[in-house]
Amino acid sequence: MMNDWFAPLFASGTIIDFILLLVAAEAALLAWLAPRGGRPRLFARIAPTLVSGALLLVTVRAALAGLWWGWIALFLTLALVSHSIDLALRWHNEASTTSRN
């Protein structure tokens, strides 16, 4: 019964669309809550993580939809760039925190 409902969502890649909507909702909620919670820079710090995750989801969606391999490579490359930015920011933040102590 459950299989009849989920199988088409996975086969068509629509499940990825739903997950991307959840990621977008999470990003919007965090962008809205962060300044109100006294953490105005929170969203800027987690944006690269959200972007790289979303790009990996887009890559899976593209592969499931049978898109040309060049698009898949582009999405993976963009995810790598975003992930590298995320790592660099974390490294910088950790170095800043360590040097203050």
C-alpha cells in the first residue's frame, strides 16, 4: 500500500521537489527568526550549508530526470564550490574563536 504511493514519487524525482521545498522553508524560517532571536549573522553562517545541500538535491533530481550529464556536472561543481566556502568560513570562525581564548 505504502509502496504504491511512494514508488512513483521516487521514480519521477518528485520526492526531491518536496525535500527542496522543505529546505527552502527551513531557509526562509531561519532567515526570519535569526534577527528576531538576537543572532543576526546566523543565517549568513549557515547559508553555504543550505546551498550545498540543495545543490546536491538538485543533482539527484537532475539524474533521476535523465538530464544531460553536463548539467549534473555543473550542479555538482556548484555544490563543491558552496561546500568549500562553507568549510573556509568554518575554518576561519574556528581560528578566530581559538585566537580569542
